[in-house]
Amino acid sequence: MTAENPNRAVEAVLPEDLELTPTAQPVEVPPPDVSAAEAAEDRGALAFLRVFRHRNYRLFFSGQLVSLMGTWITNVTQGYLVYSLTHSPLMLGVVSFASQVPVFFFSAFGGMISDRFDRRRLLLWTQSLSCVESAALAVLTLTHLIQVWMVVCMALFQGFVNAFDVPIRQAMTVEMVGRDDLRHAISLNSMMFNLARVVGPPVAGILIALVGIGICFSLDAASYLAVIASLILMRFPPLKPRKHADPLRAIRQGFVYAWRTREIRLSLFLIVFCSAFGASYLTLLPAFARDMLHQGSEGLGFLYGGVGAGALMGAYALARVPDRHLLTAPVVAALGFGLSLIAFSQSHIYWLSLLLLMPCSFCLMLLGGSTNSIIQLASRDDMRGRVVSLYAMAFMGMMPWGSLAQGFIAEHAGTGVAVTLGGCVCILVAIFAWMDRRSAGWTLKAVK
């Protein structure tokens, strides 16, 4: 995709008095390391692999894959630690709330900063701070000083870092691969994330049993060195001088731009409710494993692995969705997600629950990935960081509120009831989005 081909992205028409950031500079990306004949090949089941022709993306992928495996080890270990200390589903919700709520409040600032400064340097800072947080958890656990309130504080700190890291990292994707390969890169990023989710949690379950919780946190801290090294080795064209509005005004402009672009607005609306009321089922998996399925750390690790396997398939499905069906994909995925959650919530058999987790994560991945693709393809280059920050706010930022509510419901009415209610909300929102889409007569050419 190029800037001269307006049919490939939505060009929102805004009033002239909105005073948006001055005209965006075209995205510059280092030339790919392939011939023109190879670059022309954009069809087939493995077409998404063409993004590896970009050196910066190859570095990014290798570093992130190692780091994400460590992150998933920590996610499983942290949930297991909290539930072992408290035996409370509510505390699982509290820790998840603390780790994600800063994204809701601060990701807009992260998006604004992403549109102003060198994203590679910003990511070096955020990844280094994440490394420090994991190392602190390791030290506190290995010295037997760890308490639940400390885990909550560390989770809150990591959430604050993520509020800046997520929009910066997402917005940097187009700098690494350009518009032509953006959709493939988003799909491959999702596959990478979920490949780590498949491998990391089962490994975490085994490591918890073999070497203990502290070593798991230590491995996560070490894994950040891979992504830091990859960022240092990347090379981008010099950043051109930019003029910007006042920071708060720039954030407001991002909200106005997203609201006035119908495809972005409805996509964010759909992801807000599905994230808040559906995606929080992940927070309750330790309670499911122990109370409903009678499993220990190994069983919990394989449940998370099942989630990753389904999401990995969803990420591949995203790469295969034709452009003409991209606007429909989030609606269908939200409906399937709600139905799958209800089925999973009624199972008390371990192997059946493991299988049912796959369509749950498949649909959630397809929902999140297709929404991310829509908003990035529908956004102007100078607005991408701010619009992506709204996606982070909707997807990750709403999850803690849902986790807190789901934890409260699970504490008083049962874990299965909480997940069932979340599935019902997802179904209702999908029906509303479908009716709105039909009444508006959306043209699928908008995202071609």
C-alpha cells in the first residue's frame, strides 16, 4: 500500500477548523532485502511471511518472541502465586486490574508521545523498565519477602509501562514494514504473541513444580535482554522535524478523529464490551483449574497453552481474511466468542475444557486482530499512534474493569456464572454491531 493509493485506506473527511496536526510525512521504511519478483508475490497460504524481507522486522520478531515467552511464564507464575497466597478469585481480579488499568488512563498519552518522538528509543526505555520490574519480583520471591500487596504494586507499575509500550510498539510496525505489508505484519505479530502463549504457560507450569516461582520471574527478566538487543541493532531513516499541537489538544484531536471515522468508532465500541465482559475469563483460569477442574500448576499451564493454540490459529485465520470481509470479521468473531465462553463455563471435565478454550481464544484473537487491522488501515499516518492508543485503551484498558467485576461475581455467585454472563454480553453486542452495520450500508471498499 502506498500513500498515493487512497482506495487502500479510509480517508476520513474532517472539518477544516479542527486544526489537526499538520500534514503527515509519508512513512519511510528501509528497502526490503529481496528482489522485485519476490516482492510481487503476495498471494498464497504463506504470503504473510514476506514481511521477513525487512531487516528491522526480522530483528523485532526474534527479540520479541524470546521476550514474550518470558512474559507468559510470568503471567502464569504470578496468577499461581496470588491464588496460592490468597485462594481468592477476587484477588486474581485485583491483580489483573492493577496490571491493566493504567493502560485505560495513560495509553492516550503513550499514543501522543508515539506521534512525537523516535519510537525505537522510546521502546528501549519501556522494555528496560519492564526488565527491572521482573527482576524485582524475582528478588522478592527468592528472598521469601513477597506478599500480595507487593505483587499488586508491581503489577500496577508494569501496567503503567505498558500504557506507553503498547501504542508505541504497535505504531512502529508500519515503520518497519510499510503500508503494503502492514496487515501481514499485524497477523504475524499476533502469531508470535500466541506462539509464545502456547509454549510459555506449559513451560511455566513445569518450572513452577521443578524449580519454583522465583526462577520463573528471573527467566522473564533475562528474556527482556533479547528485545533490547534487537532494538539497538535496528536502523531507521532520520526522524524528520515535526510540528505538534499542545499535548492535551493533540490527545483530544485523536479522540475526535476516531469518533468521526465510522469504521474506527464501531470497531472500538465492539472491542470495548467484548474485552471488558469476555476477555477477563483469562483472569479466572487459575480458579477454574483448581476449583472446577481440580488441577495444579501443570494443569493450569496446559490450559493457558490451549488458549495460545486457539489464538495462534485465530492469528493465522486473520492473515487469510480477504479485504472485502475485514469489516465483517470482528462482528462474527464477537458472536463466536460469546457462544464459546458460555460452552466453556459449563464444563467440569478437564480435557473438554481444554478443547473449548481453543474456540474462545480463536474468536478473541480474530476480533482483536481484525479490529487492529481496521483502525491502522483507516488511520492517517500522523494520527496512527493516537488511534492505536485508543485500541489499547479499548482492548487492554477495559479488561481490568471487567476482571474486577468478574472476580466479584465469581466470588459471590461462582466462576462459571461470571463467565456465562460475560459470554451473553458479547453475543448482545455482536448482534447490535451487525444491525448497525446493515443499517449504515457499510461499503467494504473502505478498507481495501
